Amino acid sequence: MQLTTIDWTVIVGFFAVNIAIGLWYARRGGRSVGDFFLSGRSVPWWLAGTSMVATTFAADTPLVVTGLVWKNGIAGNWLWWNMVMSGMLTVFLFAALWRRAGVLTDVELVEVRYAGAGAKFLRGFRAAYLGLAFNTIVMGWVNLAMAKILLVTLHTTKLEAVFACLLLTGIYVSVGGLWGVLVTDMLQFVVKMTMAIVLAVAAVAAVGGLGALRMKLGAVDLARHAVPGSADSVLSFAPNLDSVWMPLLTFFVYIGVQWWASSYPGAEPGGGGYVAQRIFCARDERHSLLATLWFTIAHYALRPWPWILVALAALVLYPHGVINPTTHRPDAELAYVQTMIDYLPPWLRGLMMAGFLSAYMSTIGTQLNLGASYVVNDLYRRFFVKDRSERHYVGVSRVATLALMLLSGIVTLHMDSITGAWQFLLAFGAGAGLVFILRWYWWRINAWSEISALLASFTVSTVIEQFHLVNPDEPLGFAYLMLWTVGISTAVWIAVTLLTPPEPMERLVSFYRRVRPGRGGWGPVAALAPDVADGMARGPALVDWAAGCALIYLSIFGVGKILLGAPLLGTTLLLLAAATLWFILWDLGRRGYDVLGSSRPELAPELAVEAVE
């Protein structure tokens, strides 16, 4: 793809603006570790929520969605649509609890909830795993996606592409801290969402419009030996549960197990990672809940249809696939990039590249800042160098950011498949999700519960993979891998929990007072703290959770039906979605969350806690 001087001016200017934002916030982010990693806990909900959306909209995301649609049609998106349930659970049952905890990282919660040597080991282990191993794999697959894009568009090598993008991103992240990340995320989200819509319009126009797209996809169905309009059609929203790619058992695992059992960035059971970080940085509980609600709605209902339309158009435009210039094999993920090259007007190419760079930088920026927070707060400051000045730890945070940048670049050079890395993380993290949920709501969970769940999950998934007991690349094999891993690891951690003593009652009472998770599941502890109000209305929260899930799915299918030739049904679904949103906002207001304003004369008991600074 040839870029003009104007295109390069747009790209260079975009980088310059992002670096300038980082420099602008350098002083504010450098005042303390709390400012560098949490922006002083003063961020409004709309900025924190948009930052989460921007982070999940990585350079790899349109490529992954294109690959899913190319192989299995619209229904292929159930691989991630099932995580709606996990996201909404975080909104209504965990966001407030995380904010009350007052920790700097989600890993720090370990020593707020548990005590003793087990807690100390677990905090160090999770900090190393999340900050180094897990974080670099996440950045590695995002780097891989950007390298693929630049290889096809600018013909750069993987090494050149990765380190050029990493260096420029690392500069503004290491200088500005989380404030720099948040503000650039806002800019980047607007740019990349706008260009995703522009590319979708261009792709649909290239096949003759939405009507022609539907007609030509019927021919694609016939070429794949599928009946247009059936569950096997690429336009079907629901998978054929008799198909090879989505048998009933696999679909059950997606919607019944994966969302609560597997830890995936942005959809951790019970919250965690950068979602928790944005909750911590919010002004108060109200802002933390609204931030996660806005994020979940935008993440699933606002973003995907431009990508899906491009993927559907690519099925028509490239019936024989797109050849990867490195592997010389068909690469479904590259169809998105090839559509941009072939059908986007030349005068928009610079802006489109800026959109891809926005997607890349927002995700990498967050992962660098988050990973450095684990390394500094939960390893360096906790175990190695204590009681130094805030200025010292901010300096170390900046060095850690740059070190993680280099490490992720090295990891990228040894990765070949974005989807493969995604599936590896889903299986590797299976089994511990239920512990992360129940540690808030059952006093009997202890540090050894988490340790045993993590070790069992790792051991089972590794043994199954190494001895080739199942093939995780096949749908049924992936389902069996998940079920065996979750089943065995759950049995292990429950047994360990019941065979080991509970945490010291002093620590449990302290946690209960601090977080106020509600009396259910905390009977012996609540009896020692009768003055603590019930801080979580679980019944209404579960109703809001169900309504929130309905809101997302109604919105996804409503927009899709309007685009794909069923406007009456689509409009009806969107009206139902609007009704569920009204109900959620009404219920939150009834419970004391002033969702439409900023003044709250009286707080509900579950909100009556001062922000921990």
C-alpha cells in the first residue's frame, strides 16, 4: 500500500499528539505511585469506562473477529459473546466491592483478604505471573496483530514493526502514567471507532450495498454446502449445534462454563486486571459502577458490527482467501487488512493507519502501565525495597514500563497465531474463576484455595496438552479440555479449602468491615461485627445482572437484524433493549445510585463508605 506525504503527515502528527499528552501529564503522574498507576483516584466514570473500551479495542480485535466470521459466520462470535455474563456480574456484584477495598492493584487484595505465608506467596506468585508471563503474552498477541498489519500495508519486517510501535507507545506511557493513558485512550477510541465505521461503509459499498451483500452471501452459503437462511448460514446469529465447529457440548461450555471459569483480559471472573484498575481510579463507587456498565455496553453492543460487516464483505470480495506474505498460506485474519488496502479511498489511508495505531497504542499503553503496577507495587516494593520515597518508586515504575515493553517485543517474535494465543489463555486460566468469585462472598475461602486452584488448573491443562489426550484446536477437544480442567481443579480447591484452616478471624473481620460484602456466606464473621451494615443487596443486583445481559444481547441482535434485512424485528429488539436499560437505571436510582446526576443527599447503606485515598 502506497502512502502519500499527507498520509505520513497524519500518522506522524498522531504520534506527536499522543506523546505530547504524555508529556503534559508527566508532572501530575509523577507525584506518587497512586497518581502514576491510579490517577489519584479522581477519574470520572465516562473517562474510566471509555478507557476500558479503548483498551479492549486492540489492533488484533478486528482481525480476530474477521477470522471468526470467515470460518464460522456471525455465530462464530459466541467465542466472546458468552463473556457478557461475566462482564455484567462485575458491574453489579463486584465493582463496588473492589472500590471499597482501596487497593492499588487487584493482586494487592490477596493480603487484604488473606494472611500468613500463603498470602505472601500468593501475592508474589500472582504478581509475577500477571505482570510478567500473562501480561507479555497479551501484549505479544497485540504486537503480532500490528506486525501483520504493517507487514501487509508497509512491507516492514516483524522486528521493525514491533519495536517501532512499542518504542513510541512506551515513551508516553512511561512519562505520563495512567493519566496519559486515559486521555490518549479517549482520543484513540474516537479515531479508531470512526475509521472502523468508514471501512465498513467502504467494504459494503464495494459489494453493492447491504442488499447485494445478503444476496451474495447466499452464494457463499451454497459454496460451503449450507442452505441460505439455515443455522449453517454465515448470516445465522445462532450456531448449528449439530455442526462440526460448534457441537452442543462446545456451545454449552461457552455459555455455561467459560464465562465464570476462565480468566480473560477484560472479562475476569469477579473483575480484575485493567478493569479493576479503572474501578480503583474512579472517583467513588457510583463512578466505578457506571464506568463498568458503560464499558460492558460499549464493548459488546457498540463496537462489533462494523468489524462483522467488513468480515462478511471480505467473504464475497476474497472467496479464495488472502495469502499471508510470510507463511504463503491463507490467513483469514488478514482479510480485514486487505479490504482496507483494496477498497478504502486513497485519501483515507493515513487516517485508517492512525486508527490501527490507535487500537494498538491504547491496549499496549494500558498493559504496560498495569504490568508495571504489579512489578513495582506487588514485587519490588512489597518484597525487595521497602520504605523509600514516592519519587523513587515512580522512577522505578517508569523503568519497569520500558522493561516490559522490551520483554513483550521479544515474546512477539516467537508467536505466530493470535487466535491460538487467545485459546491458550482461556484454557490455562480455567478452573480458578469460581475461587475469584467466591472469595468475596464466602468466608471459608483461604489463600490455599487460590493456590491449589491455580496449580491444579495449570497441571491438568498442561498434562492434557502434552500427552495429546485431546486436541484443543478442535471444538470438541477444546470443550473437553475446559471441562476436565475446570472439573478437576474445582474438586481440588474445594477439598483443599475444607481440609485447611480458615484465615485468622482478625483478618476476616477486617476485610468484612472494609468491603462489606453482605452477611450471606459470612455468618461467623458477621456475628463478630454486628454493627457493619449489609453492603450488597444481592437480590436486586442479580436482577440487574440478568437485565444487563438481556440489554446486551437484545442490542447486538437488534442492530444486526436492522443491517441484515429485518428492520421491524431489529427495531423491536432495540426497543426492548432500551426498556431494560431504563429498568436498570431506575433500579440503581432506587437503591441510592444517583445515575443521572452528581448530588446524593442520602446514600443507601451499600454506598455509605468514604473513598479510600
